[in-house]
Amino acid sequence: MPANSKFIGQTLAKANLLHNTKVLLVAMREKGGDFVYNPGSSSLIKNETVIVVMGESLETKRVREWVENQ
């Protein structure tokens, strides 16, 4: 997650990152931490959180670009 992202401090449910996509959120990892697979909707997005998604390459690219431009 980019350091200046508007999603930092939000839960996955509130951020609604994957709404209207064909992408599946597989895991999250905080900086220096372990991967959490199938994170719950109450998982908090923090600075430098890594979010792992799975889907068709064009769809995952679209999601990444959208998140980076928010």
C-alpha cells in the first residue's frame, strides 16, 4: 500500500478495494510481519501493508493502478 494512500487506517470492509472486480484477496502482510491468509473484513490496512490478490493479469493490474491513484 503506498505510504500516502487514503486507505491507510481503514478496514478491508470500509476500504472496499475489490468492489466490482473479478479479483480475490488472498493475503495481507504488515511490514516485517507474517502473511495473514484469507484476512477478515475487519483487518486494518496500515502503512506499507502488502495486499496479495489473485485474478486475471489485466484485472489485477487495473486494481493495482486504481489503488495507487487514490
